[in-house]
Amino acid sequence: MTIFNYSVDPEGVAVISWDLPGASMNVMTEQGIAEIDAAFDKALGDPAVKGIVLTSAKKDFAGGMDLNILGRARREAEASGRAPAEAIFEGVMRMHHLLRKIELAGMDPKTKKGGKPVAWAAPGTAAGIGLELGLACHRRFAADNPKAKIGLPEILVGIFPGAGGTTRLVRMLGVMGASPFLFEGKMMSPKAAKAAGAVDEVVPADALLAAAKAWVLNASDADIVKPWDAKGYKMPGGAPYTPAGFQTMAGGIAMIHGRTQGVYPAAKALMSAIYEGAQVDFDTAIRIEARWMTNIMLNPSSAAMIRSLFLNKEALEKGAVRPKDVPDMSVKKLGVLGAGMMGAGIAYVSARAGMEVVLMDRDQAAADKGLATITGLLDDDVKKKRLSEEAKAEVLARLTATPDYTALKGADLVVEAVFEDPAVKANVTKLAEAELAPDAIFATNTSTLPISDLAKASRNAERFIGIHFFSPVHRMMLVEIIKGEKTGPEAVAKSLDFVRQLRKTPIVVNDARFFYANRCIIPYGGEASRMVAEGIEPALIENAAKQLGFPVGPLQLGDETSIDLAEKIMRATKEAMGKDYPENAGDDVVQALFDAGRLGRKTKAGYFDYDEAGKRTGLWRGIHDHFPLAEEQPDVTEVKHRLMLAQVLEAVKALEEGVLEDIREGDVGAILGWGFAPWSGGPFSWVDILGAQEVVRICDALAQKHGPRFNATKLLRDMAEKGERFYDRFAPAKAA
Ligand code: NAD
């Protein structure tokens, strides 16, 4: 064995210790499954073994299943010549048999006597299959490790706990008690996991193994029979057809549907597995869970979510697109120019990540204002127990707020976030570069100005780049890195290393109007305001977006990002494009709101009305004085298609024009950047799910009715003709 170490101590306790070679965290692989199966066979079959402890030789127990397995299983099933569902179901059931073997531990099926006690001893984090293994054991010990997180995060990547975690946890804690783990994917500290009932004992780290062994040696036959294997078992909180259980299920089903709008298949499958499984015996429930798992593994949405939200996101974070031959360029001292909303945010996340930061503004008062913003964020961290007072003091000690350019000496990266004005930006670029070593990198956080133009103010365009953060910086996980015409590989590598230090997700794109994310977001809002101008009911627009799985509708998004920003972008774009500017009746809607002083949430008035506390109270009906409601309203499907294609066509064009170099970045960037329907895996995955032919058909219908902005592109038509998918055509080796 190479993944699981096996030893038996003098008292007869077999210790099965997980230690995946060459990895800092255990993950379950095909070979791992075979080895742990063999290890349990050995321990259960050896008369000298009295009990078993399952633990890890690493600081954590396990990060979960190697999610590549799921993609492989699906591909192998499809290639097997058998019905894919049958092959996948068998694979899932193999896992169940292994866990059930651990749980029954060789006991007599009738008397339930003679089994060997099995304890789970987790030194640190235990996620997914890591915890599911624990749930099959008879007692769970967790080390009192402040860094440990215990839970079942599967739902967050589009699947659900399918190795018995669903069935066991519901039978242990009831539907309500299991919900935070199953439906929210909540990861808990060992103490919280114990309070929630998923863990039995939290012990000091150095006493972990001894405590588990002692329990194993003292456990009685009755101690190792699971409640559901004993006579008279009743589900906590009641099974579905008891008065209490009925209320929970009925409410739960409605809540899940409301939250997911029916577009997340995993939440629905999870609910079905719970509901159906709760009405039958344990072994039948496991088979039901396996059937729903099979259903989910074959669902294209789940496959796309795993690919974008897990595999490709991680690949980008690990430097998939980083220039290979540039050595590590981690940032030590960062300069931030402009201590406004973005500058303060960038300085905050960087100082939090351990960098020394100089935050500059025009005068000391402006710089101090930025510092006050940061202090506010740190205070909030302390209040929410994410940071200790000492750590806060350390972060503050790394920050200098000043108007003095000489403080930038020694900085290896500068990020400029001053006003969106080329002349102001050119001026601060020159002043800052005068203080910097020749090899320092200069970045701009501009959201609209071409990087190649701004680079003209720099002494060296090769070391000049765009690093575009989203607002609020501390919450938004995407960072868009933009290469100007002359940007060199070291500037790209530096930016990627910086983003890695911040633990955010980068995409690297080429320089073109609005780069990638804003290029897609702006037409999304534009299409929505155009519909308002046409007299389409705003509630229909917002609900269509929600049904597509967007976290916020486009009109709400307009209010959040502010109407004056939309007006400013509109004006600047008109000026820059001249007669090429595509006329949009939606501009009149933005103008009307702007003229009425309804600038969005910050003014407590926009597309929506707000109460004094800034809470939305409903859509503003006054808009219809300017743009009367049409007598005939379109079908919701047409509204959905318009909102979707407004974004998807821009994403495809960005690829065709070379702004995007990698569809993985297009998909991951869309979900993290503006919440693009996560269930779809991103715009390119969405096209793959529908099929290019169907997408072209929708485009043709929309173009005929609403104009050439919906024309399908050359690439889409070509793919439709050939029956191709993006993930075959552009990333054959990487497709999951
Ligand atoms: P802001 O107005 O909040 O902050 C700009 C800061 O720059 C102010 O503190 C101002 O005093 C300072 N400043 C102006 N001229 C200066 C000079 N000559 N020297 C030093 N400091 C100077 O603006 P913001 O929203 O933080 O945006 C900053 C940049 O980030 C802009 O380029 C903007 O396009 C970009 N951006 C903004 C967002 C957003 O959502 N607000 C998102 C991405 C990028």
C-alpha cells in the first residue's frame, strides 16, 4: 500500500493512516478507494485486531474526493458501450459497499454482535468524502485544531454528498439539523461540528490517537450499532409523513425551489434523495441516494459547474496561464496610488496578505481617509472574529498612508487607482516611476481606458499592465489582468503572483474596449434598460434574470453600481466611438433616471424605490410616465433569451477577437466577475449545454425581431454546422 499505512499496535488496535504521497492534503483517488477497502478487509479479517482507528498522517484528514474522478467516471461510462447510468451507478455503489462494510464492521447481521469498533480520528480539516468516511465509523474524534474545517461542501460545486453522507447525516441529525451541512455546504470548526452533532468528541491534538484507541478498546457491542440498524429507529424531527416531518419537508422543498429557482439540479436531487430515502430502510435509502447521484453525475449542469467552479478555477489560481520561464515574482512592497474606494480596498487586501503597503493620495487628509476606510474593515474583521487585535495591529504596521512619492522607494509593484482621467493617470505614473527601481512593475486599475494608451506615459511599456479589481475589492474574487500591446511576460507573471498572494482568481485578457467582464456586463444592463424603454414590465425582466440563475436582476445591478456610472460610461463611449456608437433606446431610460436624480441605491432611488434604511421596497412605477407599459407583454422565454444572448454573444466575440485567449478564463471570469448563471458553468459552457445549433436558432429568431445585435457570430455558425462544443474545439485536453 502506498496511500494508506497499516499497522497494528501491541494492544490489538489497527491504525489505518491516510497519507497520499506527494500531496499536502489527502484527496480520494481510485487507487485510494482500492487501498482503504483492502486495509479494512485485512483488519476485519485478522483475529488479532480488536478494533480500528482511521486517521491521517498529515495535518488534515482529507480535502475530499479528487473531483477529476467524476469526470473520468463519466467519460469511461460513456465509452464503456453500456448505458452510462448503469456503469456510474455501479461505481457509486462500490463506494457505498465499502462504507457499509466499515459501519457493520463484521458484526452478526441478526444479533448485531461481534463487530469491531471503528473510530475516526481527524487531526484537521475533513471535507466531503473525508467526513463521509467518518460518518460511517462508530465514533468521531476531532483534534481541537483552530484551523480545521469540517463539513460537506459538495453542493457548492454542483453535486451533493453521494457516498452516504446525505443518508447518514439526515438519519443522525434530522432534515433540519443536517441542512446547514447538506444544502449550504457549511464548513464548521471542530467545536461547532460537535455542537451540530456531526462529531462526537473534540480532544487536544496530541491526545487524539490515544483517545480514539481508548474508545475502540472499551466499546461494547451496543456502542457500535448505528441507530438506524437498531430496532425501533425513528428519524430525529420526524420522517416525511409525521406531522412535524411533513411541515419540515413541505417548507424545505418550497424554500429550496425559491432559492435555486429550479436551475440547480443538485439541490433538487439532494432533496429527492432525502425525501425518498427517509421513507425506506437504510440500505434501500443508500440505493436511492446512489440513483440520484448517478442522475447528477450525468447532468451537464453539474459537470459544467465542477469544471468551472472547481477544476478550472483552481487551475487558473495555480498559474495555468502564467508565463512558464519567469521565476517567482511575489510582491514584497506595494505602492497604491489613490486612496479612494478602490485604492483603499486594494491596500487593505494586500496588507492583510502580508505585503508592506504604501497608500498614496493627493494630500495627507485624503490618504488618511483611505486609511480610515481600511481601519473600519479591520475593525469589522475583529468584531466578526476573523482577526485578533494583535493581527490587526500587525496589518496596520505594514501600512503607510502619505502624499509623499519618495515613500514608494523600494516598491516592486505599484497599482494606480486615481480618478478615471488619462491626464491625471499619466501624471501620477511619471511621478511614481521616478522613485522606482527600473525593474518595478506599474499597473493601472482603470475600468475603461485602453491600457496601451495609458502605457504611453510610462518609461517602459513592457513593464506596464492593467490589474482590474472589482468592487468591493475585499469581497470580489475575480481580478482581470489586461495586457497592453507592449506588455511583457514579467509584468504578467508579477500580476499573477500578486493575485495568488491575495488568494483571488485571475484571468488574463488582451486590451480592448471594456476588456472582458465589463464588455459583457454593460450589454446585459443595456438590454434590460432597452426593454424598459419598450414598455416591458420591469418585474418580468428582473424575474427572468432570476429564473436564469442570476443572483441579482439587471435593474437591481444598475441601482447597485449606480445610474451616474452608467450615464458616465454611456457618455464616454459615445464620445470615443462617434458615429459608430450603436443607438440604444435604453440610454433614454438611464438618462431619465439620471435627470430625476435617481442615481441608484446610494440615493435610495433608482429603478427601485427604497425605504429610509436603504432597503428596496419595490420597483419605481414613475418610470412608466416616461415609458408607458406595453399592452402586450413578451413571453418570459424571449426575455430570458435576450438577457442571456446579450452577454453570451459578447463573450464569444471576445474570444473571436482574441481578447480572451482561453475559454476557461471566459467561463470562470463570468461567474466570479458578475455572477453569470453559475449552474451553467459560464457563457461558453452554456452554449455547450444548449448546443451551438440551438443557440444559433435563438440568435436568428432574436435578430429577426430585435435587430442585428443578436446576429450569431461566424464561429457560432461554424460550430453549429459541425456540431462542435467549445470544450472540444478549444480545450480538448483540459475538458472535464
Ligand atoms: P475614487 O474617486 O473613490 O478614488 C480616487 C482617489 O484618487 C481619490 O481618493 C482621489 O483623491 C485620488 N486622486 C485623484 N487624483 C490624484 C492624484 N493626482 N494623486 C493622488 N491621488 C489622486 O475612485 P475609485 O472608485 O476608487 O476608482 C479609482 C480607479 O479604479 C478608477 O480608474 C476607476 O475607473 C477604477 N475602478 C473603479 C471601480 C469601481 O467600481 N468604483 C471598479 C474597478 C475599477
